[in-house]
Amino acid sequence: MKRAIRSQSHLRRFLGLPESRDSSANVAERFPTFVPLELASRIRPGDPGDPILRQVLATSDELVEQPGFIDDPVGDLDADAGGGVLHKYAGRALIVTHGACAVHCRYCFRREFPYSQNSSRLQYWAPAVEYIRSDASVDEVLLSGGDPLTLTDGALDRLVGRIESIPHVRRLRIHTRLPIAIPQRITPDLVDRLARSRLSVWVVIHANHANEIDENVGSAISALKRAGISLLNQSVLLSGVNDDAKVLADLSTKLINLGVQPYYLHQLDQVRGASHFWVDIERGKQIIGELRDSLPGYAVPKYVIEHAGEKSKTPIA
Ligand code: SF4
């Protein structure tokens, strides 16, 4: 992460793209650029339409104010149970493990999230762990963020150990883009720690396009798979990235070949600054229909939307 590209001009230079005259610099100040070299190396040099580039390149489109696109589109702040825990759904509690991410995705639904007020990391997660210990209905803990795998192996080990010490917790779900962004983060020690857990461990990777998955990503995923860890993928339907049945079929095929189940295709959360990624829901339904015609059923993700305050994601098609 220390070597990551941290400015729009560096990213453009790296890819042989001309400097832009739009106001992307102002945009990138609000939500800074962060692109690891490992991911940047999968972007086609000189191609402004590259589907990975579109996910990480700030543009003046982010300055467009669209009605309905707001700071907290999924009601995270209303679900804040204190101590860095978001408790939205029955049986599951989410720990905002860390504010850092291995890549800054321009469509991120938490791009305006007040991480500094919501992580209990500085207190070694004691408030979060106590909250979960006191609620016997919680049998699944999600580690999210930011990206929980930005923690060191030691910090993660301590956190997982504390969660394992709560008898009513049976499952651990880790939401991370690190296997995609910097696949070498999936170290043998990390794999071993997760494999040793008494909890049933699920890792949800977040890939949106088949180009994100190269040989190194495949090796990282295979290491997790061999260790008996269950793997799911979530994608966001993004205009100009994956709003095409062939593109999503290629992604699903790559995922199932690696033993990762395509789990959700999310309708974009309406966060301020991301309206240019919006895909019409009717178009999304059409794409899902085309995927059903070409893939085995288990390779077709559930097309869902999240409405703030609802008890689950809402299926669209
Ligand atoms: S990795 Fe996830 S939380 Fe981090 S910027 Fe990307 S979408 Fe947002």
C-alpha cells in the first residue's frame, strides 16, 4: 500500500494518459485517489475507457449533484449500535474494522462515512466485542470497513480471537477487496489463521469485471479455497464498467472456475458523487435475463438493491 498511486496526475502518467483539464483534482481532494500498483498494472495503458480505470479515476462527474444521491444512502448511521458496530440485520452484526482501503473506488457507498468516529480499533475493538457478547442473537460477525485485511496479521489475529471467544458466534464473514487489489496480501500466515478458526469463515471478494482477476489474484483465491474457506463475490452494476451481459458472464465464469460463487449484483447505492455510475433498473433486469440464458443457475448473481431501514436486501430480478 505504501507504493500505491495517490494522485490523478500520477495515475494518468503511469497509464500514458494526457492530463485532464476537468476539475478532477478538486474531486480527488474530497475522496483521495488511491490505486495500488498491482491493480493499476491490470489497466490497459492509454485506454481511457478501461473498465478498471473507470472505477478508480476521479472525474468532474463526481461534482454533479443529483436529487436522491446523498452522503449515507444505505442508512449506516441509523444502524450504528456504537463501538464501531453496525447492526442492521437479524443475527448479523458488522464491525467497521478499519477506515483504510486498498483501493479507493469512485462509486463507494461509504465514501462519505465518518470512519474516525466509528471504529473501535484504537480500543482494540473492546466496545464492539462487548456489544456482540451481550447480544446472544448474533451468530455471524462481519468484518468490513474500509477493508479489514488492511490490518496486520497480528491485529487481525487478536480481533478474530476475541470474536472466537464469544460462544454464540458461529460464523465470520470478511468483506475485502484486497485479494483483488493486492493479492499478495493473502499470505500463508493469514490463510493459516483463518483456516484454524473455530468459526465457519466466509470471504467475500468484491470484483466487478473479469479483468480484475489475473493469475496472481487466482493464486490468492485458490490458496483460500484450498484452506477450506468459503468464497463469494459481490459486484456493483456500474455504467461503463459492467453494464453488459457478456462482461458479467465473463466475470461469473472466471469466478466459478476458481470456486467463487457470484453472490450479489448490487444496484448502485445512491451516494453523492456517484450518479454517473447509475444503470437503469430495467436495463439491469435485461442483463440478468441474458445471464440466465447463458450460465448455470449458480453462476447468476442475485440482483438486489439496498433500501435504508429494510430488514434485508430487496431482490430486483
Ligand atoms: S474497497 Fe469497498 S469500502 Fe473501500 S473504497 Fe472500495 S468500495 Fe469503498
